[in-house]
Amino acid sequence: MRNIELVEVRSELAAGTRGASLGIDALKIASLDKKSNFFTKFDPISVPDANNYLWKDNIYPNAKYIDGVYEVINNVHDTIKALRLEKKFPIILAGDHSTAAGSIMGIKSAAPDKRLGVIWIDAHADIHSPYTSPSGNMHGMPLGMCLQEDNLENRVKSPSEEEIQYWEKLKKIGGDFPKIKAEDIVYISVRDTEEPENALIKKHGIKNFTTKEVRTKGISEVAQEALALLKDCDQIYISFDVDSMDSNISKGTGTPVPDGLSVDEAIHLNEELIKDKRVCCWEIVEVNPTLDSENVMAENAFDVLESMTHSLVSNF
């Protein structure tokens, strides 16, 4: 049986809109509204954030608040590494998606000889670097960090020397090597990408199961195919961004995109994926209640969280 540890990461430095740090408490309010005892079952670990950097002037336009992001990702790395060394299964509730890099780095640090696969359920590819990001928001860069990928062939920006220095330090958290291989990434429902990302996805042949493909093939088939693509991996990490769900469900995330998954599809998908014994960590990110007057996004996200955890416990 997996030994679950709930981890809370209230960072929102890397998002384009403010409020993602409140997502964890929004999930807890949703659990109360649904009369669930989910949060009474865990004594969560809280990872120190660096949201105080938001009160300072951002001097890094191509990698916003990268000094604070570096601090947070180090903290996440240390926490997840320690938990994995103790054979714990982290369920991570996080704000902005940049901190997923720390999760991946921590898993890899705890087992450097094990090949790590990533299933990225998201509207966005998040494989940018400071050289390619049109916004400079670092929640679009976690996979770029973990791949140590600058994507200079498709650069559209010229980061400052200090931005580059921080970026180089970020890529080396947990060791100076790529934490994952590009062929060990599987996207599901990614549908809002920029050209530099498209070039990388094409170059490495990264598979993206579109929403249409999920519906045509069915959830179970897509889950099986996704896991089969990672057949050579010893461990699998699943990152679930709530904006993978359709924008009509709720506006309660920073970057909603049409043509996403339904709540039921998201629930079923995560339940199917979590059955694989190689899955060692699961994460949910980017709930932003300040954009959602009725807390609908958090309630939908909580349904995914609760069902996934129940499935995790029931299958092991």
C-alpha cells in the first residue's frame, strides 16, 4: 500500500495572474461544502513559498521573479526528495505550475538511477525557457527546466546576464543533468502552445493526446497508450493542471482554454492512470479562486483530487 503524504505549495510567483496561492484553501472550502472529511485524513507538509517577492519590483521581464522561483523550487525539491527517500507517495497541492519542476527534480534526486516518465495533463505544454517565453511567466517553463532545454534555435527573447545566471542555476537543482528525457513526456489535452514549443514537441516526437482523441478512443484506451509510451520508465509522475478542463466549467484558473476535458473525464483519466504501480507522485495545480465567484473550479478540482486518492487507496 502506498504511504500517502499531502504536500502544500502556496507559491504563485510564476503565474500571470495573482491568486493561485489561495487555491489550496479553496480546495479545503470545497471539501467542507461537499461535507467531505478528506482533509482530516492527512497532516500536510507545507513547503515554504517566496510570495513576498511579489511586493518587490520585478526586474526580470523574461523570467519573472526568477530569484524567488529559484528559492521555491529548491524548497520543493528538498521536500519531495526527502519524502521519496522515505518511500512516501506525495500528493501535491500547488499554486502555480512552475513548482512542478521541483517535484520532478526531487523524485529524480531520490532515485537518480531510475528513469522517470511524466504525464502532463494540461492545456499548455510548459516547455518554454527565458529565451522563448512570450510572457516571461515561469509557470510556462517547468519542463524546460527539467530537460535543461533552452531551445535557442527558436529564441524570440534576449534574457539579461542575471536572468541567464539564475536560469542556469535552476536547471541544475538536484544535479547538473536533464532530470527527464523528452521522449518520456506524454501530454494529455494540451491545446494552447507557441511556435517555439511546437518546434520542440515536433523535434522530440512528444505525444499529445488531444481532447478529441480522448473522446474518440475513450479514457481507458488513452490511459493504456500513455502508460505504454512510458514502458521503459521505472517511475511515473502525474501533473494535473486544472486548466486541462474546459473553460466552460469554470473561470477559476489563470489561463482557461476552450475544448478541454469535462470533470468526469478528468476524474476517470486520473483514476485509470493512478492504477499503474510505477506512479510515485501526483500533483494538482493552478486553482485560482479570485477568478471564480462561486468557487466552482475548486469544487470540480476537489472532486478529481478526492476520487484519485480514493482510487489510489483502493487499488493498493
